[in-house]
Amino acid sequence: MKLKYILSSLFAAAAVFAACSTEDPVSKLSGLEVSNDYITFGSEDNLTASISVKGDEAWTLSYDEKADWLTVTPDSGAAGETVTVSLTAAATAGARSTEVKITMGSKEKIVTVNQEGNISPATVKEILEGPDKTYQVTGRVTKIVNTHYGNIYINDGTVEGDGVYIYGVLDKKGNDNKSANSWDNLNDPNYENSWELAVGDEITVEGPKSVYNGAVELVNVTVIKIVPSLITVDNLEFDVPKEESVVVAKVQYSGDNLDFTSDAGWLSVTSVKRDADTTLVSIHASANTEDTRKGVITLSSTKGASVTEIAITVTQASGLAAYPLPYEDALTDGFGAWEANDIVAVDGVSSIWTNSDQYGMVAKATKAADSEAELVSPNIDLTGAVSPVLSFEHVSRYAGSVYEELKLYASKDNGETWTELLIPNYSSGANWNYVASGSISLANFTGSLVKVKFVYKSSTAHYATWEIKNLKVADETLSVTNIAEINDAATSDGFAWSGEFTDAVVSYVNGGNAFIEDATGGIQLYKSGHGLTTGQKISGKVSGTVKLYNGYAELTALDLSAATVTDGEAPAATVLTVDELLGRYLRYQNCKVQLEGVTLNPALTTSNRNTTVTQGTATIAGYAQIREAIEIAADTKGTLLCWPTRYNANLQVGIWESAHFTAE
């Protein structure tokens, strides 16, 4: 339910004192006045616009002779007189831009002239789902990622989330960040050719679509039009404790009013005060007795036909009961606060999970039917943790594949969504000797309450027994002994780790990309100049940084100075079916995998690098990472050598060389 707070009457009076609008109709430069510093034409023939120019000295006008599509007259003016300058643009197929320079003595004023192409406008949804081509789109800036490179997100409301990613916004001269004349800041007011963009601005851009690591982006776009936001806010995201609390947003607006709506009953605007040219908006959050929750306060302002809406997101900490760190449970004294659930029950079996004072938590089914059951922990408080680590002892026998049948997950939203974690060490299956699981990092769950879940599956062919005891979660330094532990430690901000490798091997190198795997899993190193070669074996002390990139763990730093690195042969690929890969994905992500008897469709070409890999009824996305020419016809069947990766929730296999696919 949305709650609206009407404060227009209050702000109609206060608007007199609001900050100046960014839509100033006259641009001045110490004695030189120009009515516009930005003009946009359509794509039709003989379109005309005009600007007025006045200087206290004589002035001249010039523009790039290569811009033969533009006619500007007159090209000079006398001191003191106001001159109307006429600009006429010829028709165009694509977007283009140039500058008109007005010079008065040592002073210069630039008028940027853009012309739209005749490309039909598209929605963000159409761009995300459409083919690779040039698009024009209008949307609001939802996020500014990097001001130097001009990386932003825009959304027009046709999709959820931030929208489409813009990788590079050309400045007013048409320069990108890679050129010799690149700008230093996308919104630096001291740089005359920056756009001074802000979140909330409505922007129309045109540029080519491409896909990078599975992510859609428009690259080096030309700005067609900007309608500045009527509202700016100092902070669009607030984190508040579970207790009743108030946060203050500093707001500047140039519309005739400032209104608020809330999408949550526990979140409201309680007061609004003026402080110089800033409006202080107090946002009240009621005490939380439930799980972590988010609410949105939407600010809106109107000026004529222009309307701006800005969303402020408030995230409140969970009010649920939780166990503090260190949390230790031998799991031999009943279920306690743990919860056992049969997902797929077996007739005649009252509960797949049982408890034993000798063996701890025990999962066991029969060969009578397929089954599935979960064992869920209580909430464990990681809100103040820095490096939380989970460990336990376990043993299993009679499993077909422990990676498919005996799994571990964690959740930071009270079980609404779950993230799979790698269990670094499993028992051999040859005896009933317990083994230590290894250190399983929960660093990606800090700042929240976390639950862990053990999931057991059996079938008529394989019906394992799994015993778990002596579980512990503590805030301690993670000492890595294998690659599975690195994958578990990955966070969006990056996590520094150190430890030792034993016979980790480089399975493939392509430029700045190197894939390393051991008996527990694989990881990708993405770093130019890493110096690794295919087949090298790594043992000894290592350290580095692992980071989640679009939900995908990769190494951004790796120090092997204290390790022993020896040359050797590339490891053999693990032969899997597509079904097996999907069932064991986390285990074989970034490992060298061979898929036999698969079909690629559509065709992989230099201009289309996305395909689907099919085997029977099982499918997985395929993406050609290479930039060399590639030509694999549609519906071609053969053997594929690949390295499984992912883009957020989308699983995909990376195809790095044409030679990695062998047609039958």
C-alpha cells in the first residue's frame, strides 16, 4: 500500500527560497551572453533553430569545417548589439554532434549542436531483449557508476531494477574516455564539455548495443537530450537498525512543490525543514519485529509539464531472534532450534533427518523411492561480524555423487532465497571416519542474520547416509587450503584471503584470463600481466583477493611469490553431460569441462556470440568469449571443451576458441 503525504502548500511558499533551476535560459560569460548553449535537431531536412548573442566587445563565430551538414549565419557581431544567429541542419540517418564557438577577445563560449538520427526510439526492455544494433532510448539516470568513464544506468520503467548499462557517454565534443582529449569527470562543472549528470535526470542517448561477459550495454553513446532532474538528494539509500529510528535526507528541488509517497506502512515522512537552500526531510522507521525489510519513499516535484520522481530506499535490520557468535552446536542433543523438513517424503519413513547422541544429525532414506529433505539452522547473528567462518564434521557413504546429493546453502533473508556454498571436503565413502568440512566463509552474509541449510537427496539407485556434527560459526581469520574455500569467500566488495594451495593447476590461459582448479573447484583469475601459463602447478603459500562480479566469483589479485610454481601438462577435462553439469554447477564452475554430443543453436558467428548448448532435453547458454573470427553453423552437433561461468542467475559455458568445438 502506498501512503501519500501532500505537502504542496507548504512548499509552494518555500519554493521562493529553493535552489536555482538548472534550466537557466541565458548563458553568461563576463560580458558575453548567449541564449542557449545546447541545441538538438531532429533528423529531417532543413531544420532551423536560432540563438541570440550579445557582447560588450565585437565577437566572431566559428565551427568545425567537417560539419558540412550545418549552416550558421551570421558569423560575427558588433559590440553592444544583440544578434540572432540562425542554424540550419541537413537531414541525417544517424546521430551526430558538433560545436559552435563564439569568441570575444580572449573569452570563448561553446554552443553544442546535436542532431538525432532517424533511428526509431526503443524501450529499455526492447534493448535488453533485442539484437545487437544501434538504439536510441530515453530514460532516467538511476545510477552513476563511474564518472571518469561515463558509466551509468538508465531506466524508462519497462524493466525492474537499474535498467540498461551505459558504458561510456561521449562528452559534448564527441570524445570518449580513451581519447587524448578525454574528460576527467562526467559531471564536473569545471569541465566545459561535461554533462553534469545527476541521478534522476531524464536523458536521451543513441549508441550501439553489445554484450560483455553476458551483460547488455550501450557503448560510447551520443547524448541527444538532457532534461535535468527537478530534485537532487544527498543520499538515496539508508540502512537503519531494528529499533525505531529517524534518518534525514538533504534535498534540493526546483519544482513548484515537493510531495512524498511511501510504499510501506512502517516508513513515513514526519517532518520537513528548510536549512539555507536545502530541505531536510526526516524519514521515520517503526521498530522491526520481523525479518530484514526494505521500504521506499518516493519524492516528486512538478514544474509545468515536467515531473521528476526520486526513490529513497530504506533497509531496516532484522528484528528476529538470533544466536550470537561464536555459535557452536554439537548437534548430538536433539534438534533444538534446528528444523527438519521432508521435501520429497518416502512412504514408511517418518523423517529422513534424525538425531543421534553419537552420530549427530543423520539423513538416511531407502531405495524404495526418490527423496529430498532439508535441515535448517536457526538465525545466527552476523551483523557485527568481519570474517565469519562455518565449519563442521561429517561423513557419508553410498552416495552416487556427493556434489549433487549432499549440499549446503545459506540465506540472509530468513530462508526466502538461498545461496549454495561449496563444501570443501567430503569423506572418502570407504569408511565411517568423520572428516573436517574445511573453512566455509560466510563473508558474503555479514551485516545480516544468516541461516544455513543442509540438503539431502537420494534416488532408487543411490541412497546415501549422511552424518553431521560439531558445527561452529565464528568470526575468525580465514586460512585457505583449497579453491572451494575461495569461492565461498567471494563478496561484492572483494575479500582478501591467504593460505596454501596443494597441486592447484592452471587449466587454461587466454590473455588476462587464467583458470585454476584443484580437487575441490575452480576459479578464474582476471588480471593483465599475471604471467601464468597453461599446465603450471601451484603449491605452497598463496594470497589474493576474490570478488563477486555480476554474481560470479573471480580473483582480482593473486600473489604466488611464496609458492612453488612448476611447469607441466594441462589437466584433462572432466567429461560431463549437460544434466550432470547443471546438477553439480558450483563444483565445476571455472573448471575444464568436456560436453559430448551437444548441439549449438543458433549459429555462432563473429557478430553473434550467444548460443544455446543442448543435449537431449537439457540446455545451457553458451557465450563465445573470443574476439577472433568464429563460424559454427546452427544445429551443429559435436564435442565442446568449455569453462562454465555465470552472469548473475544465468548459468553459461564460456567458449574461448573455435578449436574448442569439434563437429561430429
